[in-house]
Amino acid sequence: MKNDVEKNILQNVVEKAIVKEVMGLKLAKLLIERVERKASQVGVRAVIAVTDSSGRPIAVHCMDGAYHGSFDVAVNKAYTVTAFQMPTKNLAELCKPGADLYGLQFSNNGKVMILGGGEPLMIGDTMIGALAVSGGTAAQDSELAEYGKEILKEVIECL
């Protein structure tokens, strides 16, 4: 019984996402709002960026007191997620000296960010965008971005 209920919920979420086809401003703003609340709770003044599936920014939010350098970092983390279709913390491991992708972080005119804090926004196997956070430690940014990824379906249900 539980599996049927979960399948119905997931189907409803997928249908809503398909209707939207791409990440939209309303969804991006709702997601950012939830991530901002979580950032406030953990004491991080962050910049939160949401892009569509091709890395184009849909919304960027700068919390009061966030570092101004975090703006480009957040936007570029989100771009990186979509460009390489993986969380930035995973890419960071692949780009360490001696690793298979070392040097990749110097590509794409400096837009590739290999710091934790960028996550793909997925509906099933389809990436609809990316969410990235910058302003705390790499661990804090990753935790906040992962939180945003985890609550995506819940936020879609609020639309």
C-alpha cells in the first residue's frame, strides 16, 4: 500500500514538472526561500543561485551580510553542476592533483567551480536545473545545497 501511495505522489510531482518543462522563476524563488531559512538557522549568510538545466541563472538571492564574492561563486557552482551533471563536491574529488580530471577547474573561462555547494535538481532521471550555495564553509554550502535538492519535490507540491 505504501509503495502505491509513494508512486502516486511521485507521479503527481513528475506531471507538475513536465507541465513546467523547465525550471521556472516561481519554483526557483520558493526553493531559495526554503534554503535561506535553513541557512539562517545554521548561521550562514549565503548567496543562493538556481539555474535552468543549461546553467542559465533563473534567480540569485543574496542574504543580508553575504560576502559579495559569493555571488559569482554561487552562480558558477550552479553552472558547473549543469555543465558536468554532478554535484560540485563530487567533481572536486575528480579534479584533485593526480586525479583523472585535474585541470578541468581551469576550463570554461574560469566558470568551473569545484567547491562543495552545488547540486543538480532532478525529477526522476531528468535534470531540471541546479541549486548552488556560497557563503559558508564547503561543508555548510554542501549541506544547504543538498537540503535544497532533497526538498525539491515538496516545494513543487506547493506550486
